[in-house]
Amino acid sequence: MQSNLTPMDLLRTPSLLGAWRETPAPLYAALASALQGLVLRGELLPGDRLPTERAFAQALALSRTTVVAAYARLAADGWVTTRQGQGTTVSCGPPGHIAPAKRRAQVGNPALRHSRVGDAKAWIDFSLATAVPDLAWLTPSEHSRNLMLRENAYQAEGMLALRQRIAARYSAQGLATNPEQILVCSGAQQAISLVAQQYLRPGDSVLLEDPNYFGAIDVFRASGARLIAVPVRPHAAHAQSFVEALERLRPKLSYVCPGLHNPTGTSWSASACARLGRAAARSGGLLLIDDSLAELHFGARHAPLRLPAGAVGIHIGSLSKTLWAGLRIGWLRAPSPAIHEQLRRAKVCADIASSSLSSAIACDLLDHLDALIAPRRSSLQTQSQQLLQALQQHLPNWRVSPPEGGLFLWCKLPPTGPRAPELVARAESVNVRLTPGNALAVGQGGAGDDFIRLAFTQPAAMAVEGIRRLATLA
């Protein structure tokens, strides 16, 4: 696997580390953070060797003791491995930056398994789509710190300053909203869970697109609901079928991602969204609109669905997918005070209140969200194109439609060869993690076995290497 930087690059061009000396931290800590940033961005990859302590100290005009301390700090946190006579090498890469000593047992869902650290070969994880944060995000501004300290930490509905910013963004996008309609959640996942908990009982019907986000499917199944699937078609050609099913079946709840669908990366047209709103008004059920990926559309400016009179809809949004999965900030927009209060009570039972520190950071990010999202969209579009090119070169029999945005490619496997569950198992032999299509299938009985979902958030070198490894299994 080829990385973007070599030890010689760091020695010849120390400016690659950025303005690390300008931070107030001790030099050894600042240097460690700068190297950590290179790993997070994928410019240093697992197995890459760092410069020797002596050579690096000379290049940076530092004492060797400072470099030794920086390497020791990285090693203690699991970022690098130092062996006598073999130097210091990077031991982890995005997004698997977790020290081995802190690792916990793997969770069961295949899309939530983390890359291992310290294996002979680097794990490449296509099952998770996690943005790499700018390290500057991790400390709130003085203004946001003051907001955090002035406000009550136990606000069930979330920090007022954050709700004001979320409401203002909805209003600017054409959906008039006040802060009293916003409930801050621990990501979009908790928002879905709260709604299901309050509105669904065993036997209730839920209408949703197939395939779909596995987190939503799991929540609806756990509630005992009867799931009704509408197969997704290219370019959202299934929208009319969804609307017709909504009017004909009148489900208790309909879950839809019109702004950008996970995993296919398709979006509904404005006219289809208008038909959806009118059908929701006639059906009498609840429309749950998940826009957690919508801001990542490559071409269109996001406009949340405005519902006509009579339609009851809850909107879901999130910064976790838009900017960084580690920032567990999502929200829901309730259409009425009664619904908001019902969900607020459920939120208190779940976790009392959202993190004030995360909320303060989210305030800073929302203040500059358009400026942050523009390069993120551009980077994701480039990454999707790079992964598509790698598939065309190494796995030309896989059928993939370019997504309109988002984080994933939805790949159909060739008619001959292993099906998705078998391929997922075989991929582990070459240290590649995959999400099988059946994990995102609403239907049962082998649905989704012909598909693989690939996250395209990997650095280019890692993504290409991962596809090369998969090609050896064909």
C-alpha cells in the first residue's frame, strides 16, 4: 500500500506538519498532535515508518529528547509502535484510531465493527463511513464555552444556543422553525429510536424504502412493527410506488430519506416530494423524514420537505454524518408542542440531557457550516469517483451507479461468484471489512444477498488497496 508521505518527506519539508509550534502546548505534545493529524487524514498509513528520533530532531531544530517524548506519547495512545532496532511505525489509521489497551468487544452488527490494531496486515474498513475531524474542532471557542457554562447542563431538549442555530438553519432553508420545535439527540439514531418508542406498538405497520439504513430497520423491528418494503429504483423512480403505497395502506409510520438515501445515494425530485406531502396528509399517519445525509448532496442545495396542512411529519438531521461521526449530535424537528413534549419526556428517560461540551462544539460548527460542508462535499465526490475507478479497473463485473451524494456506493455483485454473506467472510481473510446488502434489507429470505455497500470515505491509497484485495477473491 502506498501512502502520501515518506519519512524523507517529513525530513525535507517539515512544513508538512503545519503550524504546530504556534499552539500553547509543550513542544513534544504539539509535535505528537501534528503527527496524529497526518494519520487521521490518511497521509500517514499503517506500516509507515517515522523518521529516526535523531534525524527528525535535527530537521526540526529540536532536542532529541523532545522527539523521543512525542513518539512516546503517540505510542502510549496506540498510534505508533516502537521496537528496538526497527524504529517507529504507524500502527493505526483512519478511522480505527483506538489504542489496543482501550479496545472493547466487537459489536455484532457487521457495519459497526472497528478495524483491528496491531495485526500483521492493515485492516481496510469499507463498512464504516466516518469523516476525519479537523483537530481544531475538538476545542470549543471562548464564546461557546461561555454559552455552555451559562446554560443549565440538564436541558432535556438540548442547549438553547444550539437549538437556536438549528432552527435558524431550517428557516433559512425555507422551513420556518423556532427553537421550541427542536430536540437535540445523540445522533440521528437516537432520534429514530425516540420516535419509534413513542409511536409504535407491536403489529403497527411501517412503510420504508428497501434497502435502507440498518439502524432504522433494527429499531423498527425491535418495536415489533410490521415492515412494508418499497424497492428502491435508480434515480428514485420508486417514489410514485412509495406514495401509492402510503395512500393505499395508510401505515402508522412512514420512514423516508428524500434528500439523500442510504445506501443508494439517490434523491427525490421536488415534484415527488410534493406528492409525498399530499399523500401524508391524506393517510393520517406519521411521516418520519430522515435528512441526516441530505447536506452531502453533490449537486443540489438542501431544502427540507415542507408539508401541507394536515400532514404530520418529524424531520431528523445530524452533524454526525455531515461532519464527524465522533460528534454525537443529531436532532429532530417536531411539528407541534404536544409532539415535542412527548418526545422530550422520552429523551429524559433515555439519557437525561445531551452533552454540553459536544453541544458547544456543535454551535461553533453550525456558525460556519456552509464553509465546512462545501469542501467536504467536494472531497467526498472525489473519493467516490476514485473508488468507482478502482472498481472499474479491478472488479469490472460489479455494477455500480454513481451516487448523487452521501458516503456510500451500492454495488451489485455479478451473477456468478460468492454472494454477499460469503464475500464478507472471505474478505476478512485479506483484512477487509464489508457490509453485506442483507444487513440493509427490509425484506427477509435472502434479500440483499446480491449487494455490497462500500463506504468511500477511505483515503485514496487505502481504498484502491482494499479493492485490489477484494479482486484477489474473485
